[in-house]
Amino acid sequence: MKKILVLIALFSWSHGSYAQPFGMGGVNWMQDGNSYTSVEKYSIVKTELPNLTKTVLFDLDKVFPKDESHPRNISSFALSRDMKQILLKINTKTQYHKITGEVWVYDSAAGKIFQLGKTLKPEGLMYPKFSPDGSRVAYVYQDKSNQKVVYNIYVEEVKTGKIRQLTFDTRDRSINGTFDWVYSEELFCTDGFRWSEDGTRIAFWNIDASKVRNYLMLNTTDSTYSYTVPVEYPKAGEDPSPAKIGVVEVATAKTKWMNLEGDPRQNYLTKMEWSAKNELIIQQLSRKQNVSKILVANTISGSSKLLWSDTDLAWVDLEATWNTNNGAGWNWIEGGKAFVWASEKDGWRHLYRIGLDGKESLITSGAFDVIKIFLIDEPGNTIYFAATPENATQRYLYATKLDGSEAPRRITPAEFTGTNDYLISPNGKWGRHSFSSHLYTPASEWVALPAHAPVDPAKGILKNLKEDQMGKQISFFKVTTEDGVTLDGWIAKPKDFDATKKYPVFFYVYGEPWGCTTFDNARLGRSGQFGGNIADMGYLYVAVDCRGSMAPRGREWRKSIYRKIGRLNIRDMALGAKEVLKWSFCDTSRVAVHGWSGGGSSTLNLMFQYPEIFKTGIAVAAVANQLAYDNAYQERYMGVPTETREDFIAGSPYTYAKNLKGNLLYVHGTGDDNVHYANAEKLINELIKYNKPFQMMIYPMRSHGIYEGEGTSQHLTTTCKKFLLENCPPGGR
């Protein structure tokens, strides 16, 4: 039910890192911190700071076998620790979060390139990793033979090509080294194994998805006879897949399983890494996701002990849900004797030092949320992070002492009002600064830190800022509802706006904990779903935030929505809209609303629960029935249905469908593996039951993004725009 977001993954150096990882936002930092590598066509190029001098390290076009019928494109790469070998992912494909493709190794000393897993099917290889000494590559192999799907871990010797299988599951949907659908979608787990530092063992997840029922999508378009497409998908109320963690000896293929407390069907294992003591450190999250435990496991005996825990009356956020630069790693400090962790226990998301003795100490403090960790610069006793103490719609770079001895200080200069993002070098000297605002076109620069000085002043952002002409049409505002809740919002007005006239108001909504519609960036006021600039079509285009959004306004703001999705957030947005509609230039007879996914759900609820306000709605890929969405997402925010079923029903749009009075267009793809098409039919039946006319557009076998197939995106735009223009006429009157 999440919005479609583009996240840039950054790399944080930590204990046990021995090779550059794959695809870190196009930049792979070298260990000196003053240079990085990237792919340019078929070359691996090194760029040195501050002069940005480029050197071609490896020209792979000369060594790849020529094959005109099978061109090979480099998807991503990783360098071995000694920088003599390159591990390449070629022609990767992603389906249901599984990234598969060919795996190649280039040996620079020998000047040779060769393919791994040649005796296996290349489309089944995933998550390859060099051993610490570079002599072997481990990967997961997806075997789809015998009408089963099984995932096992293999190791291949680089020099000889000898392949050794390390895990031997044969049951359907037995998963080693990666994860099932819901772990990948909602818990941000995809790569599920870790080499030990000495290269003799591999720690890995095992997921038994065999007990999770398949949701069967029906494909009626790609053959004469229809067929089903199964997706393992635990609905709300269904137990999670049992998970366990093992350590396999590479030499013997013998596995030692870790003995972790708790029922594996009532807990998630969300993070795992090797520690400096050759133990495993593991995050275990309760099924309700309101108890987070950090466990330490002895890899020889398999015994484990509780190191530290955190609880919340609502839910405990996973690091990957907010700190998008380090969803997989562990923030080790002090040579592995401690790590940095986040908690909202004081009402704000703050960072703590947690020692392996279980003792904690506060690093950041104050009435603000840490939004993202950019870098832990231990030699400099500094941690760089994103925060926005004064304005929740913006983002800036802050720094503080890692030992918590000083108040946070803002690094981003005052001139950069808006959203600022950073890619910071491991040594803390350099940063790729990206700036976005509704007033300017997006821009980026390299800066020297902590002074934030452009490395090339002539190419600095401030010297080259270009005004976004549409930005002049947008303004931010705050409204306070009759409930006493102050909400952020923005409005885009037509270029020829005349305050003496009344204009239709078109609300853009999301409304759930996974997103926020009021962040200040260059995308505001635009929507490809409706052909671009909505304001200049003759509308007041408006977004109003609500409690429960991911805005950095503290724990209470975000978690007040617990067990109230579809009610509290809807009331906030509706009452916020009522305040907006009091403005003299708003035409209350022409009010429209639209959203996608969670925003589609909000659109339906607003149309059904507040029909006196919203006259036209366009909802795409909405969850009409919260009990039909996956367990990890829905139970995190709504509780377990055996205890809170009435809350699921009270927040579901279908419950209120009988109240529809306005014009509704509902859009869904039948191949949506995220928000299943069954939601549409649940809604349709309710609308039919109560004789509520509406319009619908179904896209055969399109996924949640509704983009596959020739002409699809254009058709979606045409359909939505036509419905809007006909049912909520544009222009001032």
C-alpha cells in the first residue's frame, strides 16, 4: 500500500566490510574516502576528489566475449578487497523483489573475464559476493524445476570454477539466503547471507514460506486459456513465514542453527550481521512489531542472549523505514564494541550508543527527529545526519559529536531552503550535495566538509541555481482544524489566477505512515497521472498533511494513527480541506481528490466518509479492505486482526461505500501483486449492493505501478484527465 518511491542507497563503512558493495546510487567509495568508482558504459572509472579527475581503471568492453545476439549490460559491480578482481552483475531482472541475472568475474592480473554458475541457469543467480580474500564467490540459486521454487546457497571457486552447494532444501518455497515476498516488501530484506571475516563460514536466513498461502493472480490475456500466477502472500491475520538463522561451514557444508527465543511464527528476524567477536548480532521484532530485541548469538554453540530491547505502545520502526542509506548494515563503532541505534523512547527519534555490555547513552537530543544517518565519522568523533527542527517540510544536514558531548549544529548553509540530501565520503571530507525546492530546478554539487564549501565554486549550486517558473505558483501554508490540529499544506495556483474568482480545488492525498505529501521539493504541483501542471489546467492543486504521515514531527504525530488508519488520517485531511475551502477563491461545489495505493484508499474514504466535501474522486490501486493486505504492513499499524478486527473494518473504504454521492473513477491492474485486484471486486460489490453508479478502468495484468504494456501510461493519463475535466470542470468563475 506504499507509494512508489525512489530511494537512493548510500554506503556506510562498518566492521567486516571487505569489498565495495553493488550499486550505491552510482557511487562506490574507495577505502581512502577521497575517490570513488562508477560504471561508464563498459568501463570502471575512478574519480578523485577534489579535482574530480577521472581515470579508467578497467575497460571491460575489450574483454567481454562478443555476442551480437545477446548483448550484455552491466547492472552493477563490486571490487575485491585487493582491487584486482571485479564481480559483475549482468542483464539483471527483478520480479517480486528477487534480482536475478548473469554473474561474471574479471581478473585484472590475468586479463580474463569469465562467467560464474555456467552449469546452473543464469537467470536463477542472485546476490553474488566475493569472499574476503576474493578466492570464491557465494550466491543464491533459484531453482524452479519440478514445479517447485527452491532457493539454496552455493560457493564457486574463482580460479577453477568448481561449485559447491552449501544448503540442500528441496521443499517448495524453501528459501535460503534471501526472503519471501513480505519480508522483501515490508521488512526491506532481500540479500540474506553474510560471509564471516575469515571466509570459512556464511551466516544466512532460512525462510519457510511453504505454509504461506499463495494469492493466485489470474492471467487471461497472454494465452488462449487463462492460467494462474501464484504469489506467496500472507494476508493480515495469517502467521508470518517461520524464519531462522544458520551458520554453514564452507568446507563441510554443515549448518549450525542459532537457538533464538520466541516462536518463529510470531516473530520476525529483521537484521543480522557478524560482530567483531565472531558472533552474530540479530534484531528480532515481535509479530505486532511493538517489541524489538537485539540478540547476540554464539556461532559455535548456537546459544543466544538478549543484549538490549525497545518497546512502543504502537510499533517500533525498522531502521530501513527511515534510514534509507543503511537498511542492511550495522552501525558499528569502537572496533565493534558498540553500535549506533535509534529509538523514539523520549518522544523523538534519537540516536543512542549501545555497547555490547548492553549499556546505552544518548548521542542526539532535542525536540527534533533524526531523519537519516549520512555518515558515522568515528575518527572525527562526528555523526552526520538529516534533521529539520524548525520546519517539518524541509531537510538539512546536521552534525554532532559521536560521544553526545555537544548540541547538534546545522551544516547546510541558510541559503538552501528546501530539501537537502547528501552522499558523504567514508572519511567525512567530501559530500555530494543534492538540493531540491519548489522554487528551483534540482541541482547538485560536490562540497568539502564540514565547511560545506563547493569543491568547484564555478559549478556550485548557488552560482547556477535556476528558478522553476512553476515554483512561483506554489506556496506553503498551515491550517488548524476544529480538532486543534495544525497541518502543513501547499497550494499551486494557475498562472492567471484571479483572487476575485472561484476555482475548483483538486486535493492530492496519501495519508498513511509510509509517505508524506508536503515535503518541499521540485515535484510539487505536478502529476504525470494527469499530464503535468494541474494548476494551469485551471485548478487549485492542494495537498494537506495529516497525523500518521512520516513527517518529522515526533513520535506522537506519527503513531497517533495506530489502529486508526482510515479514520484519524481521513478526519485530519477532511477537516484540513474544510479550512482550505473557507478561502474566498475556492469553489466548494467543485472539489476533487485523488491518490494512488495508500492514497487511493484515502481517496475512497474521503469520498465515502465526507461526501459533503469531496464531489469527485480518482482512486488508483487502493486497498478497499484492510484485511486483504499483507500481514507485516497492516498488522504493524493496525494490530493483529484476532484482537483488533473491528479496527480493520472501521478503517476500510468498502465499509462506507454506501455513502457515495459524487463522481468516482476507480483504477486497478489485475496483475497487482502488492494491492491485489480482489480489493477492487470487494469494493465493486458494495457499490452494486447500494446502487451506487461509478466508473472503472481495469488494466489487464498490469502491476501496482500500472506501466507495463505499450501505451499504458498515456492511456492512464488520458483516462484520468478526461474524467477530471468532465466531472470537476476547470477554470475560475
